[in-house]
Amino acid sequence: MHSADIAFYFAHWVTDLAGAEPIPLRGAVKFVLKFPQAVFTRLMGSMPEVQRLAASSPTQLVERFLKKEWAEMAELGGVPAGVEAIALMRLAVMSQTPKLALAVRDAFAELPTEQREMLATEMAMTGTAEPYHTHHLPRSGPALLLYYAPHFLRHCHATSGTGADADADVDAEARAAARASMACLSEVYRAARSLFGTDSTRTEDHATVYMDAIKDCDRHQIFESYAEGRCWAVVKVSQHEAKVQRFDAEELPTMVRDTNVELLHLWKRVVLP
């Protein structure tokens, strides 16, 4: 692969996205009115990084990118090391802003050991033959991708009352929201791993878990679901796909007998003030 080929791909991507809604401003609608400037700026800024694929592996590139993004958020301090480093850096990058990333960093340290270990193990899987350089835990597959996990993480922050533009320092409420969102992600990972299992011969395989049903829920809404007689579960729909779903409580007897359904114990993970 040549660097010029990657650059051409991105040029095509930009024009393709613009052309998705070509009227009435001949392509300007998508970028000017419907695409957040900050997001577009970050995407454009990532293009020189992705061009490095011409000279490095995807795993090397992602690890370099995570360290670079962490270092640019000076509030976070030194780049983390150890088996939890990849998970912590990925979660911080998902947050997109230094203030929210700071809440994630502090809340991560407050998580129970089993939840930190779950996130550290699952988020360090690459789905390729090459592991991250800073991660030394045993590897097995398939790697799990939680689709909409970044959106879910940011939404929980946004509804905590201390959004990205808040003037107040990261407080207990912001950390509680971050802690709850990461605890929920660790529980989705646990349930999905229970369904897909572990296989040392599938380190280059992956499965996608769609979180559409829960992506716009904050910790209060998740908790209230149980009070309303509903529950959450991960449902395996194929060898490479699963999805988070909400069920009525009366469906529980059928659910627990289905080997393609794993109940999410979110009522244990969401701690309200």
C-alpha cells in the first residue's frame, strides 16, 4: 500500500460524504449544517496519521495514535503503562474532550478490580495476529467490538450535569457517571464473552455487539428500566454479531433457557447517588 493511495481514499471519502445530501447547497449541507465542526476537524487531522499504514501495521498505528492523543491532553498527566494502559487510553480517546477524559481517568481507578480487568483484557484485543506492544495478557478470540460504545460513554457524561463546556472541575457526579458507564461496558463485554466464548485459534477473528438499544440511556434510565419491570440482555444473532436488547420481565423464563441470550446484570453496576 502506498501513502498516495490512502490519501486518495480519504479524498474520495470527503466528497462521498458531502454528496450524501447534495441539495440545496451542492454538498455544503452535510458539512455546514449537520456535521459537528470539532468532529470533522479531528477526522481531517487523523488523515496524516492513517497514511502511516503505508509503513506500519494497524496495531502499531493505533497504539501510536492512542499515546499521541493522551499526551496532547496535558491534564491527564503521563502516558499510562501496564496491562490497563490500552483500555484507559481508548476510553479517554472515546471521551473526545480533556474534561471528560479526566473524569474517565479518575473513575477508572475507582472501578472494582474485576471490572478493570474485564475492560483491560477485552479492549486490548486487536482482532489481528499482532498484539499491542504494551499489553502482555494471554490472548484469545474473537475480539469484541461494542458498536456505539463511544456514543454511550459520552452520553452518560453529557447527562451528568457536567458537560464538556462546564466551568466546574470534575466532581463526584461526573466521576459517578463515568464509573457507571464504564461499569456497564464491562458488563456488556462479560455477557458477550460468555456468548462467544474464548478460542486461542481465533485471535484474528472478531464479533460486533450492537448497543443501539442502550446508547442513548444514562445510568438513571438504565436503573429505572428494572423498576418498570424490564431487563437488559445481550442476544447472539450470528457467529459474528450480537445486540443489546431490553425485555419485559415476564420474558425472563424463556430468556434464561436460550443459549443465545445472556442477561445483563446492570442493576449491580449502576450505583445511583
